[in-house]
Amino acid sequence: MIDTTASPIIPFTMKITAWLCCMGIFGWAAAAQAELTWESREIFQKAGAADKAVGAVFKFTNSGKAPVVITDVRSSCGCTTASLPKKNYAAGESGQVEALFMIGNRRGLQVKTIEVMIAGQEEPVVLTIKTLVPQVLDIKPSFVFWKQDSATTAIPVKMTVGVDEPVAIVGVSSDNPRMQARLEVLIPGKSYQLHISPLTTSELLTAIITIKTDFPAQTPRSFTIEAHVK
């Protein structure tokens, strides 16, 4: 006689199905907590020639039905900082990640990233800042040398203004009197040529050639060229 009071045996396939359903529900719940809609995940900007730092703001909205918790924001290098006014955002609430890129001596296109860590989400949201930093004076080459006991022929160095405004070179100097530099103006305010030559190559020499400009007016910039006899 069959005992009808015993616990029913649930087929293995039904257990697997139930487990998958539960995982699906939990996965949906985790995803719901990370439904941030960003205005843009990548920002391109051009820095001014006199800028020491530039900022970028990444705006977002919690477009899900559950609260979102941002646990951390991390930048890709020490020259960039990221801040978040708050970490918890209710459904429908908006916020922003604020970034600040310190230019320093960097020139050209600079690409920096910020990782936004969200509770319940394994992979971070990656925000990208692309900043074009203008080169006030593009110097080619920035390093010149002569072999010992070679001819003391002058080496030309081309200097091109990389900003829209005219830039004047107001001074050229060498920290070694045995290394000379003569300035030639090609196009006033736009392009120049520096002729660098050693007085002798019979001995090893090292010199730093300093080029002073009048730009920007508040904090004029200077540039250097290395010159060696080796």
C-alpha cells in the first residue's frame, strides 16, 4: 500500500528549473540596482593655452525602479581626480561625477579614464576624458648633439607656435658659454629657427638652451633644448 503522507519526490529537472528561476530573479534585482543612464560616457575638450587644469562633468540618472549605490570612483592616474557629491541615488534621481585633470607639462591629446564602482555590479562603468592640450611652442628637435672632435656646424631647431595667438620669443640663453644659440625669426609670432653650435668639440660639453616667450601674458612660458658634445 502506498503511503500518501510521505513527502513528494521532486524530480531533479524541476529543482534545476526552480534554481535557475531564482537566479534569474536575483540577477534581475541586481541589474535593477545598476540602471544608471549617462548623458555621455566620453567627453572631448580642448584646454586653453594658459590653463593649468580642466574639469569635466559626467551626468547620470537612476532610470531604474530600485536605489543605486555608487561605492567608489577611481581615476586612471594621479593627474586626474574624481569626486562624487553623494553615493546613494533613489529611482529617478540624478547626479554627476566631477573630474579634474591637472595639465602640468603634458601636451597633445591626453586620454584619462575614471572607473565608477556600483553595488551589485561586478564590472565598473568606465568614463573617458579626452583633453587636447595645445603646445605653445612645438620644438623639433628638442635634443641636439655632436660627436667629439667633429665639425662645429650649427644644428637648426625649428620652433612653431601651436596656438591661435601670436607668440614672441623674448629671450634665448645658454647655461654653458661654450654652447651658442642664435635666433632667426621666420614668421613673426608664428615660426622661428634656432641655430645651436658648440665653440669646440674637442671636449665633452653639456648645455641647456632656454627659450623665453611672452605667452600667456600672466604667466609667460619658457622651453628648453638639451645640447651635448659626446
